Amino acid sequence: MASDHPTTKRRFSDTFRESTVSNSRTQICYGALFDGKAQCLDGFEALKSQLQQTSNHVSFVSFPVTRFGSFFCLSSESGTAIAIVDQRTQNWLAALDHIPNVRFDALLAAGSLIKRGKGIKKGAVLEGMSVNVYGPQNKAVEDDAADKLGKVAAFLQHPRELSREVVYSNPQWLALPGRDRNMNHLVGTYINDDSLWAVRARIASEINSIMGSLDEVSSEESLSFGPPLGLKSKLKRHQIQAVIFILKREPGNRFSQASKASVSTSMCPRSLGVSQENHGGLIADVMGMGKSLTILTTILCTVEDARNFPHFSFQSRNVAEPERRTPTPATLVVVPSAQLMHNWVAEIASHMPGALNLILFHGQGRPKSPESMASTDVVLTTYGTLAADHKNARLLQKMEWYRVVLDEAHWIRNASSQQFRAATSLSTSRRWCLTGTPIQNKLDDLASLAHFLRVPPYPEKTVFRKYVLEPLEKGDQGCADPLRSYLRQHCLRRTNKCLNLPNLSEKTVYLQLSMQEQETYDKILSTAKRALDDIVSSANKPKQVKNEKVTVFFTTLTSLRRLCDLGTLPPIQSSPGDLGQPTEDTDMLCELCSSQDADGSLLLKDHQFCPECSRPLRTQRSASNTGYLTPASLPGTVSDRAMSPLILSMDNGLSTKLLKVRDSVLQALQSQTGIKHLIFSAWTSSLRYLAQLMQQAGIPHAQIDGRTSNAERLRHIKAFQEDSQVPVLLMSIGTGAVGLTLTAASHVHIIEPQWNPSVEEQAIGRALRMGQTKEVVVTRYIMKGTVEQSILSLQQKKKNISRFTFGTASGDAVNERLDDFKFVLDANLS
């Protein structure tokens, strides 16, 4: 009904603000800033009686936001300050305060205000405030507002409510040329149900509180810990605490509490048959805390017990699986890639040389029989090899492991994936997950980890959903208690605050496209618009239309993002000597996409999109069915046949961004000695052009991307870490953002915003980790008025919302990707 639309509801404040209507007709709304708070002042008392008379049909109460001296405050009809806004919102509004004719309205949920009623007193904090931003309908002013907000990391969202007279047009939202910028149909779509919004806010608050409370470990026990024989390095205190945390939850050692009734099963119905024979948990420390050394030290602490394990392993036969497993003292460690596997090898060699026997279950030379792994201490493999073995020889499934450890355990978050099925079929009574992001995309990620761990009282995914996630979703009182109890028992999480690391400072450099770059940019958008119009007017089935839209959106976004980096430079194609190496269409690949490991490709077999970087995974058949738009057909791109062998002449075009990156590094090297720079990009082409710019400027550098062999990678990392003559390392963010220690770098450059904000955090974590002694400076480069600014908004959305959403039905992956693509590319396309 029309009366239910957010733009048609009459606001409470309209009763004393009729004079603003005429002004609103000459202004538009730029959007809303969310997650604000206001603290009540004396003047708020005067409005209590009016609030009590407010109709129950009013969703939001609106107040003008005015500067009083140095502070922004909510004001009453008479102009009295009634509440002061929080510091973050102060900073955001101050960024716009000097722009002429910009004003603000604060919206608070009417229901919660009325419910609190007389309880609202001076000093009371009102949460859930959003602030609508209004200004002139003038492109220069709008762009100025968008720029100033971007510089303080503020991103405008759809308003929760808006007067019907006001046009909504978001300057941080990309629109196709010729499209109507009126976005009023999106008002209220951020979260248009206040009760839902309140529930989500409460859930987010509960989870943040829980995750922040998982660092409790007895300091007295850490004092009694003696390093195991063979450990040559001194552990940090937090690592000792983590080792004790693990040992307490496993049987057979002096710290063990596994035999005690430390886990209550009263919360779980008897019919579930919870077993006390499974032990383990999650080590969810953030990146850079030395989780691998923690696990290796634990293995060393239990090595004698493990070596006796095969002689006293009493197994019960499973009717469905009558084959007896071969017991082994080994801890099986599963990692995402061969690169990380070699990192673990290096850790063993560095911290405990000769103390542990090691086997690599990977590649052509891997063991061919269970007996060959029956007398070793550690077996290292990758998720790809684990999945391939599960489908074929099943050697890893034929073992009874002393312990199984999943590194970067969020790789099994998808319960329909090959790696999840393979990991959960491994036989052991000790299971551990290592991950800095136990909740990566949605809360259901935790259910997958719980299913692998099998620890009481929720040993299966379905049980975890029913008794932990469903109460959370309802949002009732005490809804988070089951999750809190489970994680406090089985999860340890510390932030890098306990490391006393140097400061981290971040800055964003905003750049303007050149005239030629802007012209090419607009042509790509126009081509996309025609392709989408063709799809909409076709007679294809809805599912095919949706898939074709996804292809167009992704291809357009890829081309626009590439243009923001490369400008008018042509994408680099393979030369005859580079056959099989990345070309334009495979330029932006992550560790999973770019893997040349045959086992790793199995992990992509059942996916439409790469689960790590969201890249569409098109087969020959699907590619032939979606021929509306391909990278080669877009302006500014060059086909394989038309491109001559690799030519890196900067005479072929201009890149505003790459030149700025080069100049920033050169200026820093000239002004400061001993400073090293780590430069990340998603595009191999950007790195290769940037390498030439560095060479022309006389800047020594190394480069690591998807084409780099493991031997070369190790050599480049060693040179960067140890050689003062190599001050710059260029690295693909998709293949180098995980698992590396690059503390020689104190300046990190992120050339373009990443689809998943956690990827950037991983990249920064290569430098900001144990061993860093200098302040770390992070510089991001953003092209103004492009999809890059929209991606920043998407990042904020993912940080604020996605991590606290619940599982979706299977088959919704396409819808989720399509929503994200539309969010970034064009709010008016549907």
C-alpha cells in the first residue's frame, strides 16, 4: 500500500517543521549515515509529553542536526540542543560542514523512544540513529560531498525514511550515463523494518561481545609450562596460553581436563547421543599471531603419547565402513595451498630442526599406501589434494590420525563443497580449526566448523543450527547464550593488541580520471547498458536472463576496475614465451583460481563462482550461451589475436593511478632511508606495468604473482626481507595475501579496493604482525566518481551486515552475487 512506503509516512517532527518543506523542494537528499548514537541533554525533557502523543503508525522521529559551538547536536522546534551526537558521527558531519547549503536530519526509531518514555533522562544514550544528508542538486557540490565523506571513511546508504517532496540521489552511487538519478524507490530498503533492524543490531552487539571475551586463559598455568624438548625458539606468552588451551582439551597430558565433566550436555537432548570421545576446538586468533608455531609446539609436547598411540588404538568398527583404519601417530595438517604448506615446513626447520618426522602428501611423489604414513609425526597436505584423495584412493580416509588440524579452516565453510566432505570424513578424536575469521560470510560458517569438530554439546551442523543459530535468528532474550557457552568452552581468540605492535596509520589518496580515461570509462558503461537492454528485451527464461545479467555485470565491473588501474594502457597479453600464463581474462585470480595444481582445480568443480574471489567460473558451454559481452568486446581492451607479443611501452597509453603509485614510492624512498614498500594489486597487468615504471625510475624491486614458481617466490621473499638493496615488493593480492611474513615492509600500498574487505586486512597483516618494529603506513588509491568508490560502500555494507546474517537456501549464490554487482554498478538496474 502507498501509505506503507517510507517516503509517504508523516514524521513526528513535521508538526513543527512545516517551514522546511519549501526549502526541501530546492534540495535533494544525498543519502544517510548509519550506526550513530546521541546522548541526551537537559532540553530533551521538554519533548517527553509530545513523544507520548505520537501515533503508533509513525516509524521514525526526525530532528534537525545543528552545530552548537564545536559540537553537532539534535535540536528541538525552538532551536534548543537536546542531544549531542557521538564522536564518529561528529567527524563525518564536520567533513561536510563547510559546504554551503548542506543540512542534516537525525532519525530515531519512534517505537523505542516511546517505549522508553519517562526513562529518557539527561545522559541517556539513544542508539540506532541515522542521519539524512541534504544539499543542493548540483553535481559539483554532490561530488565534493562524496569526496569529503570518502576521505573520512563515511559512506552514504539508502535513507530509512524521507519526505515525499524530497528527491533522493546518492553521489557515492554509480549511475550509467543518461540514467535518471532519482533513487526514491530505494528509500527504506537499507532495512525497512525497524524491529528487524533492532534484532540485527542486538545480534551484532551480542556476537561482538562474545568474540571479544574469548581470550580468557589462566595466567598461572602459563607460568608452569616448560618448553618441550626440541623447541629451539622462545614462545610468546599468548602462544604458551594457546598451547595450554589445546592440551587442556585433549586427553593424556598433565594439563588435560578432557576426562573431566567440563562440558555440560544438559543443553542438548539425550536423543542426540553426544559423545565425550571427541576433543578439539577453534584457535581463532587474528592473523599474525603465530598460530602455526602454536600447533607445532603442541605436536612436540604430545609426541611421545602420539608415538604410543598406534599400539593402544582401540577402534570400533562401523557397519557402513567395515575396513579397519591404519593408526598413525601423525598430526595431519591441511592448508589452502602448496605455498602455505612450504611455510609450515620452514617453521619446523626454523623452530624445531630435526625434532619431528615430516611427510608431504602432495603432488606426484606423495605416499601411495597407508603404511608409509604409519610412523611419522606430521603429514602436510592441501585442501585440493585432500578432496582429490577423497574422490579416488582415499588414503587419508584410511588412516586413524592422532590429530587433524585445519589451517585457514574457513575453507570448509561451504557444507556442499568437496573440501568439507573430505575433511569431515577424516578419522580422529582430536580436531582443531585455525582461522582468524570463524565467521567470514555468515553465521552458518560456524555450523560447518562445529560439524567438523564434533565436540559436545552440538556435534553436527543440523544440531548447531537448531540449538544455536535458530535462537539467535529469533532474537529473543538470552538468544546468544548457547553460542556464548559453546565458544567459551571450545574457542580461543586474541587480537594483536597483546603483541604491543607499532601503530597502524591508514590514508586514502583520491585521484581523478584523465579526460581520455573518462571517455573510455563512459564507453564501457554505455556498452553495458546496451547489453543489459538486449537481455531484458529477450524472450529467454528467467534463470538464463539472471545468469546473463551476472556475466554482463561482472565483465563490466572487471573492465571498469581494470581501467581505474591501467587507464588507457592496453591489458597485457601472453607473449609466445608466456604460453599458459595469465592473459587479460585470467589477470585477476586468487590463490584458488590461479592454482596450477590439478588437485586444486577440483575445489572449483561444483561452483559457479570462485568461493574466494567471486570470479565467475564459466565453462565452455556457459561461455557460448552468454555472448552479450566479453572483456575483448569492451572499449579499451585488445583481443588476443590483435595484441602483439608482450610490449610494455608506456607510449601505448597513460595510467593516472600507476604513475601516482610510482611517484609516492619514489618520494618516500628519497625522503626516508631503510623503509621498504609492499605493493598489492589484484591485476597482474598492473604489477607488470608498475614494475616497468619502477625500473625506469631506477627503483630495485621484486615481483610475485600467479606466474611465480614456489622457488622464485621464496627467493624473492628472502631478498625483500633481508637485502637492503630490494626496497620494493610487488605482489598479487590474490596469491600473496595469506600466510606470509613480510615484516621488512612498513609501507603497504593497496592499489585498488578489493571485493572482500577481509582480503585487504590479510594483505596488511603480512606487515603488521609479530616481528614488526616500525609504524605501518597503509595507503589506498581510489579513482573518484568510479566503481571504486561504490566498492568502498559495499565493503562497509559487508563489514556491518554480512557477517551477522544467517544461511541462505542452496541456489541463492547467483542472487547474492547479482545483488552485490548491482549495489556497486548501478542502483537503478534490476
